[in-house]
Amino acid sequence: MPYNPDKHHRRSIRLKGYDYAQAGAYFVTVCTRDRVYWFGEVIDNQMHLNQAGQIVLTMWEELPERFPEIAIDAHVIMPNHVHGIVWIKPVGAQFIAPYTYRGAMNRAPTTLGEIVRAFKAVTTRIIRQTIFPEFAWQRNYYEHIIRSEESLNRIRQYILDNPQRWAYDRENPAATAPEPENAWAS
């Protein structure tokens, strides 16, 4: 189908003008397409991962091996989404060498978009080949730039408490009384 600007108009949800390769912490949420429960279930306020959930957890935890210029922080795999904090480290002399393994000594710093894209691509490929051929992520992802220690700690706690709040989670289609949007911010 040829490009039609009247039909094909994707609006970016990213902060206009912000450099997403900039060092700092980012809160990321990635949801499955149509909020399908692919990764397991919450039982007695604890997340029980199935095989697909284990793949997602492993791939999330291996992100720093793929991108040595990042670190991961608090994270949780839920039945239909992933929450995590990604740190992009400051670029400096100590981070030049790892770029060479990709064949480009002067490679531009990794962006948050590259990290999420790689995570979604590898998990999709593995899950489709081994378990669920119809598995899919949603088209985009949510991110929040973490700008203070207070915000960082509040988001960490939100992530850790996510299984206990599943009955109220906005990503849970069966939520009895969904929590407000951006509940982690208050």
C-alpha cells in the first residue's frame, strides 16, 4: 500500500526536541497488542511467569550485554506488559571500546528507542518461533524521563508493587476500578 498522508499519520508521543541518547534514567512500559495476557498470571498478588514471560524477563535482564552503555534498574513482567527503568550511562572514554564490537568506533550513542526496538524484536522472534506464533507487542511504548531521586524512588516502588495492584492496574482489562493515569507520579 503506498503512503497516504491522510491515512498514515503517526504522531510521536516522545518529548519534542529531547535527545533520547542523553545519559539518565528512563521509566519504560511496553504492552502487548490488545493487552493480551501472554506472560503468565497474577495469583495471590504475585506474578507467575509462563515460558513466554521467562523469555521476556531473560531478554530484559540481558539488555546491558547487548548495549554495554546501559544499565537496568527495577523491572517487572506482568501478564500483558513490562515496566522497567533503563539507565543510559554518560558517554566517556570508558564507553568507547564497547562500541567497536558493533563495527563502528565512532558510533552515535544508543537511544532509548533503539533499546526498546531491539528488546521487542528479539522477544517477538523467540516467542513466535518457540511458543506463540501469533504473539505481538503494541506498536509503540510509553516512556518517562526520570528527573529526580524522589521520582526515581517512587517509580521503583510502583514497579515493585505492580503485582499487588493488578486488580486496579490500568493495563488490566479486568480491573475492577482502574487506578488513575500515571499513578506512579503521585
